[in-house]
Amino acid sequence: MPDETPGGGTLSVGSDDLKYFADVTLVNFIKDLQGDPNYKVIKGFGGGGLSGGSNYDKLLGGYTNFGLATSVQKEFGALCKALYGSLDTLVTQLGTARVELKLALAAMERAHEESMTAAEMMEILTRVMGTGAPKPTTTP
């Protein structure tokens, strides 16, 4: 039974919706994230090297002469490394979810192709059981 939505209706998700989500929505989200310049800057600041044209990998401002600046740079680098690691994990998990979703869709399609209608089932049962239900026996 579908869940009730806040508006009082029901929510139904079909295989076409799931296909679109797996093939378009997830793929575009991953591409957009990995193509975002800020994603690349976070990677650079986190010690992942400069990638995709990022021009930054250190906080500047005379950090060699100012001890607190060195500490801020180190902590900001650790923050960026952790954030990039989390985003990278998210991308990996979304990729895995996409594969699992496509496998589930394939299984659903196979099951749909192999399913029988109620009329087909009744036809088979009628052939197996004979032309009708067995007549009850009575004893005199």
C-alpha cells in the first residue's frame, strides 16, 4: 500500500521513474559535483593536489612569519581533507546505489516478463483440475 503524502494523496514510483533517477539524476549529480570548481579547490587545500585548474592549495598571507597562520592553514587543510574524503565517499556510494538500482530494475523486468495474469492462471488450473470443480460426494 503506498504511503500517504502530506497533501493527502498517494505517492507512486514506477520503473520509468527509477530508470530516470538512475540514468539521469544520479549521473548528473555526480558529474556536477566532480566538475564544480569548489570541489577541486577543496581537494587542493586538503592535500589532494591541484586538479582541474585549481590555483589554490595553501592559505597565504605571510604564514611563515606568523605561527597562528601556520596553525590555521594546517587545520583548514585537515578540514578540507575530511570534507573531500566525505564527498568522495558520497560519490562512491551514489555510484554503488546506481548499480544496485539498475540491478533491481532488471530483476523487476524479468519478473514482469515471467508473471502470469489471473486469467492465465485460471486457464492452467482449469486444465489441471478438469472442466470444473470436483462434485461433492454424498453417502446414502
